[in-house]
Amino acid sequence: MTVRKGHGPSGCVVLDPDRPRPSRVRRGGRDDDFDGRVQLYLIGVVPLVIAELRNAGIGEVVRLRVEAVHELGSHGDDLQYGGRHQESSRRALATAIGILAHADGGVTAFGVHACTGPHEGCPGARLPVGSPATSGDGGPI
């Protein structure tokens, strides 16, 4: 894959400032901040996936896409609720978002926007260069 000029080899991966921060839900006596945990994970890992994909051929990208779709389709519940396949599901989600970041306009999922080149409406363009990723309320994550 070829990274378009403008965002560098790791692309642009930021929290979507337009997405409201969900309220925390208490389940089973524990504080569940699934969205927050997934966002932190994706902000850290998706740039690495984008960088790894920059030299991948189409065959490798197709293979990774098929594996990610299969993993998420088979074990996506482990991603949210825990289980034997939580780690592999989390990795599959980051891979899928890293692949989709190469589409025109990138991708926004779970409150995280990822893209590989400048485009209209990019949340990353609204943040000052070098600023930390920000949460939906404008504060740092």
C-alpha cells in the first residue's frame, strides 16, 4: 500500500472530537469503560498497523483483511466481554481499522478517526500539529 503524502508513514489517528463521550456504565459491580479502553488501544496500535502496511502488497492486505473479518465475526464478543480470544480480536480490530484508513476519507470507528492522507473534514486537520489526541470533551485522553 502506498501512503498518501501529508500524514507520514503512520497516518493520522486521532479521537473524533465530534463524538460525545458516553457515560460510564456499571455492570456486575464494576465500572465498564469499554469505549475508553478501546480508544486508547486503537490510538496506540493503529499507527503501527498503518506503518506496517505501507510496504505490503495487495495479496498480503487481502490475507490480513480476510483473517481480521473471520476473527471479528467468530470472536467479536470476546473483544467486548473478555474471553480466550480477546487479544486476537483486539489485534484484528486494529488491523481492520489500519486497512480501512487507506480508503479515501479514512475511517472513523469507536470514536477514533484514522486516515493516511489529507481529506475534507479530517478531524486531525483541526488539531494543532504536535497536540495530544483529545477526547470528545476536548481534554487529553
